[in-house]
Amino acid sequence: MQTIRLGEIMMEMDLLDEQQIEQILTEQRDRGGTFGEIAERLFDIHPEDVEFAWASQFRELTGICDIRDVDVSEDAVQCITRRQAWQFSVLPISKKNGELLIATTVENLARALRFVTRTVDSPCSFVITEPVWLGEALQEHYPMAGLTSGALAG
């Protein structure tokens, strides 16, 4: 299994340097806590930067799903409203064995996760896709006046 460390991603994002990563790891070993929480506390890293780094780590581990080649099931689409799909940049893809598979973008993963934990009654899992692909799929499955496939790009 491929290991991609959050600290390495945060270093690539110019949020932390090697010495700071070592300090975080030492604090984590000595006192516990998550890497991101410790980075926020010790080095004033903004929580949104930690979330984006975490989402980037998730993308690196899982890859990008080309939802243009996926059959989206109608029972999955009915799990959320049109407004929710666009507002939270989520596309329910399938519902199998009570679990809802949802596509979102790396930029919206943390927000999408917060949304589904408060709104969706079934277990959910996520795949990461490109913003323009998600926009095209939302336009097809949740058409909304004034919103086009490019609404999520960039």
C-alpha cells in the first residue's frame, strides 16, 4: 500500500518545513493528537489549509475517478436535492448495500463530508473527480437555471 504522509503534502504546499514536521511528530508521539491539529496549534496553520492537504492526501491515495464513464443510478440521485448537489459540489453515484457512493472534488471534500454527515442517513464513501467533470454531471443529473458545467472549474 502506498503511503503518502500529510506532512510531506504540507511541505509541498509550503506550509511546513522539515524541522516543523519533526516537531509535530515528536508532539504527536509524546502527547497524542492528529498531525493537522498539532500543526494548527504549534505553527498557526489555517484549518482550511489542513483540510486541503488532507483532501490532497486522499486524492493521492485513491486517484481521480472519471465520472464521465460511470452510470449514475437514479436512486442515488434522489438522495439529495438539486440545490444541495450544486451548493456542496456532490454527485451521488450509486447506492449499494445501503452505502451511498458520492463524487466530489479535492477542493470540496472536507465540506462535502461535513454536509453528508449532517444530512444523509446512510453510510457514505467518496471518490474524487475533476471539477469540470463534476460540473457536467451535475448539469445532466441536477439541471439548474444559470449553472453550467464550468461552474465548478477552477
